Amino acid sequence: MKTTRAPRRSNGESRSSAVAGALLRQWRNARHLSQLALALEAGISARHLCFVETGRSQPSRQMIQLLAEVMDVPLRERNALLLAAGFAPTFRESAIDLATEDLAPVRSALAAMLGHHEPFPAVVMNRHWDVLMTNEGARRFFAFLRNGPPADGAVNVLRMMFSPHGLRPFVANWKATAETLIKRVHREAVGGVLDEETSNLLDEILHYPGIPPGWRTRSFLAPQLPVIPVEFVKGGMTFSFFSAVTTLGTPQDVLLQEIRIESFFPLDDSTRRNVDELGGSSD
């Protein structure tokens, strides 16, 4: 009897299968799915999935896209999965500053959202908490706290809130706010997985002076209240806000999926009056 053997794969195919399989396994674990549960959701056999994850089977482009869709893998990481398996990426990535001409409609929409929130602060951030756009209310308010814009024009929300030379001295409830921000970094990580740059940023801010050592462990990440207000105090004026975060729905662009629009809402009439006073003083 003649035995039919599977075609022998090249070393390159073996390596790409192993890398892609390992990445898929990482995402399955991040989603707390068993092989059987993922296989059932994807409509494939658990044996086939096992072979893919262990590198014994070279996944097709369609298989990677199917598993990534079922696990709701972020667009950036879907591209990484495809590249690891030797395929071209599917989703484009626009410039990190929203400055490309084809994103003009998106910029206009974001500007409209920011403008609609005046005179209260609102900002647009990327996944690394870098501020990409602000409204006049945010520019005016944070310039008031900092005595002017940052010297280099660059703003990162986490560095600004954690640095003793940033906004931290003006946050009356800084400890509660800082704990909330750390939890948000993990909760709002696209796909629930921290990328290397965000992990490095988190490590940096947690080593600023005066940061409780216990905050550097994951056990610190406990459930939190739905709304944690942030209270800024300067020059006898108090500003009490809570924030709401908006994301763009079903984008097909890596950058746009990672955009966050954060809007600050006043918690009391005193804050409304103080914000109006800041606006009047800048006219």
C-alpha cells in the first residue's frame, strides 16, 4: 500500500507557522478561551486549532482572519499576525498625527466633537495617551494650571498627571485619580493587551518620585467605582470634573481604532462659573 505524506514545509514556513501559532495562542489566553471554546466559535475542529497553535499546521490567510475576528483582535495586532504568518497586512495605518489629507473628514468630525464640548476641556488621544487634538477649553484650562503650554509642544496625559512638575501638584484628589488612571491604562488597552511602548510608559510613570511601590504590581488592579471625579485647585479656584471617553465605531484603520476622545464634564455650578471666568479672562 502506498502511503501519502503531507508535503514537506520549508524552514521558513515552519518558523512562520510557529510564530503565528504562538501569537494566536497568546490572544486566546488573553481572551480566557479554551481551544475547544475558540474552535467552536470559529467553526473549526479543536484538533486543527491545536495544530495551528503548535506550528504543526501552516494557517491560511483566511484562517488567521477568522480566528482574529472571533477573538476581536485589534487591527494593529491582526496585521502583526498576518505578517508573522508570511502574509501582507490587511489594515492600513495612517500617520500618528491625523495630518494626512485623506483623514481630513475625520479631523473635521473630531474638531466638531471637541467644539461642541466648549467651554469645557476635551482632548483627542492615541493609544499611548499622547494628545493629538484639543479644544480651546482644554488649551485654556491646562495653560492656566501650567502657566503656559509645554515647552516642546508635546503632551502626554499620563506623564502630565504623574509628574511632580506637571499637573500633579494641582490635583487635590491625586491619589484616587492616579490609581484610576493606572487601571484605565490596562482597561482601555486596545484588545486588553498592553503594547511594549505603553508598558514602558507605565513603568516610567510608576517610578516617578512619590509613587507608592505597591502600585507597580498587578494585584493593585482591583475593581473601581464607575465615576471617579478629578478635582483641580489653583489660585483659590476649584474645578471638579468627571470624564467620559468616546471611541470611533468599526474603523478599518489602525490609528482610528486606537483614538480616544476624552471630555471633561463639570460636577457643580462652581466649576461652571470658574470655567466661564477663565474663558472671559482670555478674551
